[in-house]
Amino acid sequence: MLMGADDYDAMRETIAVLSDPALLRAHQEGVREHSQGDVLNSDQLAEAMKNAGRSVDTK
């Protein structure tokens, strides 16, 4: 079987998440929070990143 490099990388990342209970729980929590409307728009995210001391490129 042949598979494109991007598809292969995505499959490997999926396997890594599914194999790590902590990552899987974090993913499930994120999905649950998103479905409950716990989201940020791009401006809110940029502000949160800035407050956390992370550089933000909003271009």
C-alpha cells in the first residue's frame, strides 16, 4: 500500500495520542469544552497567549 507523507504523519500522530492516556483525556476534555461553547475567538486567544508570556503573530 502506498500512502502520502502527510497522511502517514497524521496517522502516526493519531496513534501517539490514542496510545497516551493523558493526551487522550486532554483531547476528550477539549472536545467536551468546545461542544459546551467554551471557545475563544482569535483576539481572545492572542490576548491569553500574550498574558501567558508567549509571542503572538497576528498577521
